[in-house]
Amino acid sequence: MEVRNYETVFILTPVLNESQVQETVEKFTQVLKENSADIINTEAWGLKKLAYPIQKKSTGYYFLVEFTGSGNIVDTLELAFRRDERVIRFLTTVLDKHAVAYGERRRKGEMNQQKAKQSEAVAQ
């Protein structure tokens, strides 16, 4: 099977404490590793307000995981998301070459540097 780049964002219920949140994230990264996926990046976006209530909750812990793997890895990961009641929403997308390049630049911090240079040029 062809190896592709994926990005998944999932939202955890806000009633968890920090150790439970970390344990849950470790569980899903372990699912990926067990199925021979390479985890490129993991970001914790923190507790954020939801656009609309989900399961009578208005906030949630957001997490982003970027990884590479074969096509069946997504089915396995999403099955684990569905079975875990701590996950209130998730979305997995396939990244094309432009999205991969954008992700690399974002991780290196080049996006903010370009904005800073543009604002300095305007200020002068």
C-alpha cells in the first residue's frame, strides 16, 4: 500500500484533568505506532470554546497529530476514536504535497517571521 501523509484533529471532553488528557493522547499515538505509522508532529492546542455545543459541552481540549502511514491506519485510528467516550469529535485528512510543505514551514515558525517582516516593512 502507498504511504501517505495524514493530519488528524480530535477534541477531548473538558471534564478530564491534565493526567487523563495526556494518557488519552498517549493512547492514540500508541495506536498509530502499533500500526507502523510514523508520527511527524503532535500539537496540543489547549482548551478552546466550541462553535456549538456537543454533548452539552461548550469547550474541549484540541489536539493535532500529523503522521504518515498506509490507508488502513486511518480506519484503525478512527475506530479507536469512536470507542473512546472521552473523544467528542475527530477529523482525519490526507495531506497533499502543498499541505505537507505548509506544515513544515509552520512547524519551523516561518509563517510568523514573514508576517513580522511585512509589518516591519509597512511601519518603515
